[in-house]
Amino acid sequence: MSVAFVREPNEHQSVESLPDREIGTDPNFVTQRGLELIEAELVTLHAALDAAQAADDKNAVATISRDLRYWTARSVTAEVVETPPSDEVHFGHRVTIERDDGRRQVFQIVGQDEADPAKGLLSYVAPLAKSLAGKRVGDVVTAGPGDAEIVAIDA
């Protein structure tokens, strides 16, 4: 593949800086855990940058610097949202749904950077999270190609 189509630098390229990662326009809502993950990522990246600079690895410096710009911006714009006690689904709640086929799944609604659907962490901008917002136990929402009933809401 031509190097023109590769986003990450390789050992044959010399890169001083890379374009910034897309930040998006949605508010940067985070859970307390999400903020802690951002802060931990910044610590890790600063250490990696020091190591890359010491090794005079320009490609690594460019990649890490780009990631540092992203995570610094995410840290500065992070808005910790406290999960309110409520019988309606809000940011931070864990929601148990039962799908049409009987499967039960539990999702926590979190910020975009914390999201990992395979681990049950659903970004608040995801279609399912938007369907769940403001709903109560017993309500039915669209969940992918089918429907799902909300069976539990926990803070």
C-alpha cells in the first residue's frame, strides 16, 4: 500500500507532526472514573514521550505528541457528571435491558472516551443510549434491529 494512504508513520517516513485526532463537537461528559482514565493516559503518554525523545525516535515523538494534544484537550474540556438518583435513565446509570430474544444485557452510560460496548460501557451519544435516556423500568426501546425492555436502572 502506498505510504500516502497510511495514517501512522512507519520506519521509512520522517514525520515531525501528525494531524490532530478528531475531538468532535459533543460536550465532553465524563464519569469520575472516565476523568481518572484520562489523567492516567496523560501520565502514560508523558512518560512515553520522554522515552521516545531520549531514543531520538521522531516517528514515536510525532505519534505520542498528537495523542498528548488529544488527551490534553479532552482533560481540559471534561465535565464530570454526577449520576442523579432517579427512576429514569440518566448519564452514569447502569441499565439492564432484556432483548426480544430473551438476552439480558447491562450497560452503563458513560462519556465517549470511556465507552467500550463489549465491556458494557455505552457512550451517551450512542443510539441505544439516546433511546434509553429519560426512560423508566418497563419502557420498551429500540435496540439495534429489535426492541428491548428496560428491566433495571441502577446508579
